[in-house]
Amino acid sequence: MSGRKGNTAREVALNVLIRIEREGAYSNLELNRALKESGLSRADAGLVTELVYGTIQRKATLDYWLNGFVAKGTAKLQTWVLLLLRMSLYQMVYLDRVPAHAAVHEAVQIAKKRGHQGISGMVNGVLRNIDRSRDRLSLPEEKDDVKRIALKHSYPEWMVSRWLEIYGAEKTEAICAAGNEPPRPSIRVNRMRSGRDAVVDRLRHAGYAAMPSPLSASGIVVQGGGNLADHEAFRAGDWTVQDESSMLVAEVAAPKPGMQVLDCCAAPGGKTTHLAEIMEDEGTVWSNDIHPHKEELIKDQVDRLGLRAVRTTVMDAEDLPQRHAAGSMDVVLLDAPCSGLGVIRRKPEIKWTKEPSDVAAIAAIQNRLLDAASVLVRPGGVLVYSTCTMEREENEQQVERFLSRNEAFELDPEWPEKILDVLQTAGALEGQPAGMVQLLPQHFGSDGFFIARLRRRG
């Protein structure tokens, strides 16, 4: 079925893949933009989403197989031709509901439209040869865990190597497998308007598969709900679309009504508004971001949720001590910029755009931001540091370095008991010092996240 512009689902998917590859567009943003313009049915929009994410996620494995069928190898192919072959092979191998002949036929039609007869003939020949030779779609039996896991799950070897060193083979393979799974849709209930059980009941009566999140007291997992941000209840401020791991950050911070709270790197405002909701909209949540255009995103969230306690500022988080008095905050949250390796299932291109040097560079920035944020915590107050990555250089080691040069702070193990019980049951606290946790994507089917709660000695 075609959309308003006459493009089929596969043509829309290919166009998105081309923009991501050539222009460095973010997959989630480019996909949302393309789907809004396409006019495709919900089913076709789902196929586009599957093709875009799956083709990027499985890139290394797909290219390994394609190189066995493309006469001169994939390196000399035009970008759009390679992407078309990848996308078609992805359907043939990973999508049971798509008949191989349909994937091949559509690929040939697209090739005829975009290129000359020679290209369409080559595409047809390669894909039909693959379909006839399924037994060749196997992977070598690698004894080296780095090569085996990287090729099987389609990750760069440097990333796999680092995780193997930290987590061992079993956990590393589970991390990589989980990163190729579709994100689990979840919402955070606005506790200022309704209780979680009431919202779960409403969703179920409306035909959604909804269940309370096992991780977050405010979270609901909603399967098959479509775009949960394009819903009347979202627009009315009844919920916020947010990953369960991300919800946990404000709940670990646990601010009380009437407190002075600072969210240093706040856009688009998910954690800011969660903090305000936990505080029953009493006190002040200072919500800061370095980008002026992102201030509007925060304000939009605040207005939609009907919150009055939030105040926004725009500046580099390093400069916040010039805006607020030293020791003036009860709680400071630094959800720091990071390598983002915990959200690969949402932004699979991260696998192929990040380098080891990026981790070191961002860790240096985090280091400075932590020092600036700590100045603002009052004696007895709380500093929460979080990232959406699984790199120890950005997480545990970052906290250890901070504590070694800031004797006024210590790890605070006084987390809400319900949170500790859930984390303990999932095995997320094994080997972690009290006061910090590294959530892996396989623990709850949520994003990989790191959270540390520190207290300034009184």
C-alpha cells in the first residue's frame, strides 16, 4: 500500500536509511518525520519502523552475508544500492511474515525506479541467488568471543571487547541480544492527576495490553499501543512517554514537597517533570539546559502536565554555580551527556557512529559537570548522577574519581526500599557498591542506565 506521496512502505524505509547513512540523521527523529509525511497505514508504518531499525541493527551480519553473493563485494556499491540489498536481505532472514518473493520483487521495482537496468538486474540476481542458497547464510564458528558475538549480534568489535572485559561473555551476549530487541513502550503516570491502577484500567478497557511496570512505581508498560504521544490522554497531561529505567532516576532522587531541586541537563524535561510530580508540585525544580531551543521542549512538557513548580534556565551546566548560591539545593540531578550505549535499541546507528575516543571525550566533560553540580548541594543534601550508557569510564569510575577528590561526599545507600527489592531480585545490584546501580537492557527490557546517589556530609 502506498502513502499520500505514492511511495510504498519499503521506499519510505529506504529513504530514511539513506538520510541516516548520508547525512547522519538520528533514526528516531528521521523515522518520525518520514512517517508523518508518508500517509501510510498503521500496518505499513509498522513495517517501515521494523525495516529501518532492523537493517541498521543487523548491518554487520547482513554485509558479511552480502559479500558472499555480490561479485565485487559491497564496498564498491552505491550507497542506496547497498542499503536496498541490506534491507531486502533483512526481510528475507529476520521477518517471517514477509515472503521472500515479495521482498525480492519490491527491491527490483525500487531499483528500476532509482537506477538503470543493470542495477535492477544485479539486485534481482543477488537476491534470488540468496533465496536459492539459504544454506550459505551461516556464520563461521569463531572461538574468539569478540569476533563471534560481534558478528552474530552485529556490533563493532571494540564495543564487544570492552563489555567482555567488564561483564564476561554471557552478560555481554545478553546485552547485545537485548539491544537488537524492539524498545518496550512505557508511560509514566502523572500522579498529580491519577493513580497508576486507574490508568491501567482505562487502557485495558480501551483495548490496550497494559501492565504496571515492575521497575517504576509510576510506570506502565503498554504493548501494541501505537504512538502513545499521539493520544488524547497524553495531550491532556495524564501521562508522559518515558523509558522505565529513566523513570527510576527521579524516584532514586526522592525529593520531598517544598524542596529546592536542580536538574542540570534537563531537556526534553522527562526527569524534571517527574521530580515535580514526586514533590506534589510544591517547592521549586530548576530545570536547566545548554540549548536555548530545548527550553521550549521543557516548557511544553511542564504546561501539558499542569505543573507550576518548574523554573527553566538556559546555560552551560558548568556555569550553574554562577546562577545559584553554593549549597542552595536540597537535591541536584546531573543526568549527564554520555555515549548513549544503553539506548542502542532506540538509536541503533549509535553502534556504527561511536568510537572509543568518544567515550574518553565525554567522560572528561562529565568530570567537570560533576564538580560544578556538587558545589550547589547543601550539607546533608543529595547529588544524583545518571547516564544512559554502560561504560564504566563514564559510570562507576567517574563516581569513584569524583569521591576521591571530594571528601565531603559519600555514596548514599538509603534508596527507597521497594526499588532496592526490585533491583536485587533482577540481579542488578550484584557486584555494585551500595548507592549505585548499573541497569543492563536485559534486566527489565528497558534502557541500559547507570544511577548513583551521593550525599553531602552534614
